[in-house]
Amino acid sequence: PRPKTLRFKPKFSKLYEYQQTLPTLPIPEVSVTLNRFLETIRPILNDREYNATKSAVEDFESSPESTELQDALKEYAKGETSYMEKFWWDAYLYQEEPLPINTNPCFVLEDDPGHGGADQISRATSLSMSTLKLVREIRLESFAPDMVKTTPLSMDQYETIFGSARLPSAGRDKVITDHKSTHIVVLCRGQAYYFDCIAEDGSVAITAIEFANNLNVIKANAENLLDEEIANQAVGIFTAGNRSTWAEMRERMCRLPGNQESLDVIDSALFILCLDSVETKALSESFRNTLHGTTTLTGDSESEVETGTCISRWFDKMQLVVSEDGTAGVVWEHSIWDGHSILRLFSDVMTDAYVKFAQQISGKNRVKAHVQSKRVDPEDLENLDLHLLPRKLNFVLDDKVKKKLSECSIQVSKNIKSLHSLVLDYDVFGSTLMKGNGFSPDAFVQMAMLCTFYNIQGFIPNQYEAVMTKAFKNGRTEAGRAATLAALDWCRAFNDTDLEDSKKLELLKVAAKAHSLMTRRCAMGQGVDRHLYALKCIWQKQHEGVASVKPPAIFDTPGYKKLGVSLMSTSNCGNAALRCFGFGPVAEEGVGIGYMIREYGINFSITSWVVSPEKFREELSIYLNQVYYMMYGQHGENMEKTLSENPPKKNKKKALVGETLR
């Protein structure tokens, strides 16, 4: 789903300055991928499983079928921007599982320096107004491109970052984008409201005071409704349920008067603003509320209604969530956007908030605005057909939809209650110390999570790390696999009491270097998972509707099956704009961990259906502390020097006056 040509085409595109010169994602050689596949799966298989997989791999490599599939993939790629792009979309859009927890990630934002996180309306207004200013930059393509040092990254996801929605469908969902959207939708106590905020060119049409007044009116209206009234209109809960149920109910709703128009308003909104009637002062509470909302079933067992914040969500879109105490977060639909793009957007939003605070202190003349915005001339408002006052969307529901709505609410409540999650803010050391001891911070943390799982479960897991491939046109991610043979050696050595700490640290460095080599290859499009998956998709396209033909045996091996089950799903995403980042586990018996590495600490958001996050947090802290003491024992003096951010300068002693008291 790529956007059509924008109406306001700029003379020069800063946003897409490098887009056409980016290389395409390379297709690795089959023999290279197969060799790396065997290397990748060896640590997670027993001898019997490995030998069976190895035999199938050798047969596949020597057969004409591997060459034919590779040639077919190369031919297919000639007509595509990226050979993986459509396969990626299909993998997500054919998904039946609910979006929250299973797919959609979230951020919890740092507090607003100007409001201290104490006032919901002020915080929501500040964040929304800063976000609206960025619409114009993106529509006029003056938004600066993302770079990693001097390497430009693909900016295609910004084409759909505002006004997009995932729509449920029988079979494959679809993604739509309204590039002329001028309104936002506000969800409060399950009720949907909307009002215009900008003109089509992105010029801001509403003042901060008017915006805040609208939110106050919306909040007052929602709070005056009875629990039964809000439950009967909280159709957003369908977006938290199974996709086929939502598709069926949406189609049925659209046959009832007025519903299609109301759904169109929500689908085309720039973004969703969720005003939650809960306080989430603890970081773990903020994380849970942002990721999936809270659940509160009220009434008797025969007529329970959901009144938690989970009814004030629309998981098909990007949502800005603000709690009663001003705590804020972002949760987004993952098939459309990766964390890196949403992080860039809200890094600019948070920067704008900090700049506005600095301007309050020093004045606008001394502090330059981070995002330049344009206001609509008040005299032009009448000609723009904009409606700046809030309007409530009301849905007509028949008995079948109401019954399904109630059933969906109960199922969503069970899903939320079944997930275990918490946040670990580890503050003993961070990237400064890791680098000072010769470690890549990301590889160091990957080994920490891997070894912690090993210590709890007794075996090394198939651990996934999202590795960005946005250096290529329309690039997304490759699957980094942390469980290398070197990592397995380290996990075994960690608890070996007969092994000296110096030898253990040597093994950790070997494992970390192996991990860094693997992620560099993945970032250059030379990973294993995506290429094998694309070959499988090509085979399926060739044999569509032919049930009698079996796929190549390699795709039915223990190795390929285990590779597809990530017991540990991890991702490193974040900066100073965030308090935490996370998502749900991708395997039923697995763990999901979003992490952020700071100079002097590490933040982990841990989720699981079956593994105790409390146990994982405890064991992870123990591991990190033990490795810290290992490093200190070997390099104590150097570590103290590394940890001193600004060593004190030697100044001349001051002359003392008076008597020292003892």
C-alpha cells in the first residue's frame, strides 16, 4: 500500500532526497544462506534434529529446485522495490491473532518538562500540538531524512505515518491512507469524538487553548455517561479481538445507518488521542496501560460490561495515550510502521516540547523553534470547511453486534489478565562501562538476556533480535539470531565455578564479537530468515491451489520449524525521549523484551504468558551484577576511570578562614 501523489508537491524534497539513490535489498546466494542456516540452528538443536536438518539442506542445495526457486525469486524481484516487501505485508495482514500484545509495540514517553506529567489535558494538548506541526513538514517533504552517521535510510514509512489505518477483511487485511486528512479522533471512556485541527497543507488551524477546551468538553461529556451507555458504544474493543470477528462485525455494522461514515472518520484520522481515566505513576503500570489498556468488568456475571481503558483504543491506527496523571505513551499498528520511524517522529515531538519549555524560560527570540509551523489565517477559516469544535460519533448496533461486542470484551479482558509484564530499570552501569571494557553495548545486553533465559530454563533459546535494514529502499528488518555457538559456550561457562573470571570474560567477548558480526551481516541484507522465507513464498506462489505437491523438505525440518518459533523476541529501540519500549511475546511459551541502553543504565520491558517476569527480572539483575564484579575484578582501576564522566580538575587550594568544627 503505497500512497498516491500528494496534492501539495514541493519543488525540492528534503524528506526523500536520497530515496531514489538507495540500493535495493540484495538477494544472498543460496549456498551462503544455507550454510548460515546450519550455523544458526546448530546451538538450538540436538544431534538427531541437526543431522536430519543437515541432510535435508544438502539435498535441497544439490537439487535443481534450489536453483529454480532462486532464479524465480530474482525474476520476481525485478518488478519490486524490495523482494521482501509484499511477503512482509502478507505475513502481517493475513494474521488472525489480535493486534494488541501479539503485534503492536509501544513507547512510554518521558515527562513533559513544562507540565511535569501532572495535568492530563495540558500534556495531551502539548503533545498533540507538537505532533500536528510535523504533519506539514511531512506533507511538504521538508522533514529531514534519517541517517546513520553518513548513511541515509529509507523514508517510505513516513508517507503513511499520518491518516493511515489497517482495515479488517475476510482473509487479508488492507491498509488505507488519507493524505488530505485534517482531523484527529479522541477516545474517552470508549466514546469516539473528532474535530479538525489543520488545513490540507498541514497549516495548524486551531490554537492550543481551543484544543484544550475541546478536550475538556469531550471529557465532561464522556464522564456523564453511565457504564452501560459507554459499553454499548465502545466498538473500539473489536480492534483488540480476533481479526476475522472484527471483519465480520465491521461489515455488519456498515450495513446499518450512519456507521460507515463514522468508521470512515476514524480510519482517516491523522492519529488517535486516548484520554484515559486512570493514573499510572509506576512505570510498569504505564507500560501495561499503553501496551494493551486496563480491564475492569463491572456488573453481575450475566451482564458484565467492560469499563477499563482497553475500550478507549483503536489498535488499527497510531495512538497517543495520555493518563489522568499526564503520563503519556504511543502504541502503533506494526504492519505499517517499525519502531525506528515512530521513534524518530516522537523524538521530534518531545524535542519540540522541550524547546517550548526553554522558550518559556529564555524567550522565543533566544531559543529557536525545533519545528517551524504555519498558522491558518483566521480570515481564511470559513473558506476551508473546517470544523474546529468536537463532534461525537454514535454507532447503530443490532443485537448480534452487541452480543459479539460483549463476548469480545470478555475475551480481551482474559488476554490482558493472562499476560505477565513488568519493567526493570537497571542503574548499576550502562553503555559507558560496556564500551570501556571493549564490548558492543547491544551485543553485551543480548548475551545478558540469552544467558538469563539459559539460567532459568536450562537450555539456550532461539532468540530473535530485530535488525534494521532501512539502508535499503523500503527496507524493514532482518531476524538477528543471538544463539550462536560462541554464545552457548558463554552460557555454559557463566556458572562454572572452576573457571576463572578472566577466562569467562574472554568467552563473553568472543560471544559478543560473534553477535556483532551476525548483526552486521543482517543489516547488510545477508541474514538467513528473510531469504529462506522468500524462497518458501515463491514456491507457494508457484503451487497455489495445488494441494497434492509437498514443499521442499528443508521447510519441514526440525531446524526450520524451530527457527520460526522465537522463544525470546527482543528489540533495541529508544533514546532519551522514552521511559521504556516494549511489546508482547511472539511465542506462546516465550518472552518478549524491548530494551533501551543508556549511558549509565539499561531499561528492560519484559512480557510473557508463562515465564515469570519477576523471576526473569531477578535473574537478569543477578547476571548483570555478577558480570559487573567480574569486570571490576579484572579492570577495577580502568572501570573507575571510565565511570568518572568528568574527572575533577586539580585546582589550587583555597585559603581557609575560621575554625574547623569537630
